[in-house]
Amino acid sequence: MPAPSDINVAIVESLYSEALVLADEVRATFDLMPVPPGRESDPMRIALSTEGLKTTTRIMHLLAWLMNQRAYLSGRMGEVELRRAGRLPTNRPSEARHLRLLSPTTCELIAHTEQLHGRVSRIDGQWQRALQSRPEAVARLRERLHEALGSF
């Protein structure tokens, strides 16, 4: 699968490095102590847990997608495996009612992961369009057979 002209190893590596740094920040931010008994329904705890899960999932999806791209671009993964690896999952954005309860620093971190997801999602869209614009393997084989044998 040829890469779209504006995607290259340097871009994927840069995004991967950024995602790794964010993953460490996300882990440190959302690594909470156990909830004290009776505080399970505290709105702040619910907001932190909900947004922490969304943010952690978002960054893990980004890292997985970027690792697949790195493997493909380095030749360690073929096109079939890359196709099987799938698309970047859709982002599940944060909820404003939860963000109002969190610290500005935490909200900035969440926003950063959402922005990175948006950037990588645009790249994924380009990859997917490149895949779809190519004829499928069967269609290519039929074309080659037709060229070689003519119509019979």
C-alpha cells in the first residue's frame, strides 16, 4: 500500500513519541488511590474515573495504531496485516459536565490527547482512502488474467 504523499516515517515517529509522552502523563494523572468507602458516588470521583478511562483508552488506541504504522513502514508488517489491524477507533470525547469538576491541568491533558487523536484520525482517514482507492486483490488478479489470456 503506497503511503499518501504527506505521510512518512518521520511524521509517524514524531506522533509516536508524542503519544508515549502523553501516555506517561495520563498514567501519572489518573493513577488514583482507592476510593474511600462511602465516596463512590462523589461527582468529582465519577468525573475523574470516567474521563480517566476515556483518556487512557484514547491514548492506548493511538499507540496501537501508530505501532502498526511503524511496523508497516519498517517492513515488519505486510499490507494484509495492516488491513487486518483496522482503523483507529472513533474518539469518545470528554463530557463538559465532567470537565467542569476537574483541575485545569487535567483538562489540558485531556484536550491534548483529544487533539492528538484528531490529528492521527485525519492520517488514518488518508490511509483508509488510499486502501479503498486501490483495486482489491481479486479484481487485480482478474485484470491480469484478462490481459494475459484475453477473453475466452
